[in-house]
Amino acid sequence: SKMNFEEQYRVVVAKVFNNWSALRLAVENGMGGKDGHKVAIEIMDYMYQYCIGNQNIALSELVDVLEEIMDQEFDTVCDDGSIPELCSCLLNLLHLCRQGKINEIEVELQKLPNKSEWLRPDAQIAYAAKNPDDTSSSEGESETDESMEVDTPSETAQSKTVQQPDPEGWVTVKTRRKK
């Protein structure tokens, strides 16, 4: 039985998002709070709905949508170029799905690293900070301190630090550390 276009595209979107390490890092570093994992899944679903629900989406439009979501939900600015890359991939695969080009879709998906599917409600996330479900407070505390120290550099890179409006009134976001 051939999957219909929407089912096919849902599989594709999941594969692309499961391979997006910036999102996973944001979740594991607690940038989205204790519901970060759930929020990440909602973002994936939202982007899927957005892509199939709109015609002729421009790449810049999709990039803006995802950047804004990451900023709002995870207080995270990805200056690693991963958002345009991911959005371009989503749009490319959307066209292929609409045209039913199964073989070409397979070829594109093969290019992605085969990371584990963590964007499922039942997936276990290794949070960098103490796990909210962890009830043993005494040993949990010391673990938290250690992992916080280790994670500071990457967290600094992920969080926004300086906002400067530039002459045209746009707010440009700078982070302390460039990759």
C-alpha cells in the first residue's frame, strides 16, 4: 500500500528533525525547561503542518518561522547555519513528496546521519542538569553542579547575549562565541 503524500512527508519531517542536533542540544541543556522534549515534538509537528498547509513557501519565510520559534521556546539562536539548511531540506523534500518521487526522497534521506529517533513521547532524554523526575536530592545536587560546570560553554554559545538594533531598526542578535 502506497503511503499518501502527507503520511510520507510526516516520516520525512521526523527524520530531518531527529537529525537536528541544535534542537537536541537545546532540549538536553534545559533551554526549554522541563517540558523541552514535549515542546521539541510540538515544534516538529507545527513545522510539518506549516509546510503542508501553505503553498509556495519561500525559504526565507520558513527560516524566519523556525528561528522565531527557537528564540521564543528555547531562548536559543542557532548561528551554526543549521536552520536554513534544515528548512531548505524540508522544502526540497516537500516538493519531492508532492510529486511522488519516492526514489529521490530515499536518496535525500540516505544523506542524513542515522541518528536515534528521540522526538517521540516515549524517548528518554539525557538532560544535562538534574532530571526533574530524579527524587534523590542529595546525590542529585552534586551531579547538577558538575554538569552545570561542564555545560557552561555550550550553553553560553546557545543563549542570546547581546541584542543591538541596527540602523534599519532590525534587532540583530550576537552570541559571545562563534563556532
